[in-house]
Amino acid sequence: MALSKIEAARSLSDDELLEAIVETKQELFQLRFKQAARQLTKEVHRFKHARHRLAQLMTVQRERQLATETEGAEASLSVSAQESASA
């Protein structure tokens, strides 16, 4: 199974992104639990895939957060520039 592409994560809505993060964290928990109980023998590669997917999802989440903060900062700068120009 090939690793997922980040474009798939970027195409998700914010709600779907949060849901996918929760699901991936649950999957990692289940994998760790199975490994501790010695039930996981041939599916060890799933750790790598799940961690990779979680990193992609959290990267997209952070990109969106930074974009929102940047837009807010630009809006406040333009408002303050307008206020100083009118004063």
C-alpha cells in the first residue's frame, strides 16, 4: 500500500479534517494496543502509514490556521492604515 498524498488531505473540509485526525489517532492507539498485547505481527507497516497520514493532516490543519491568522493580521493592518490616513 502506497503512502497517501497530501493533496487528498488538502481537499478535505475543516470538519472532515478534524474527523480524519481523530480517526487516525484512534487507529494509532489501536495499533499500539495490539502490539502491546502481541496481537500485531504482520501489520507493523501500518504504524508508518498512520503516522505519515497524521503528520499530513496536522500539517494541513496548521497551514489553514496560519492562513487565517495572516488574513486577520492583514485586515487589522489595513484598518489601522486607514485610521492613520484619515487622522
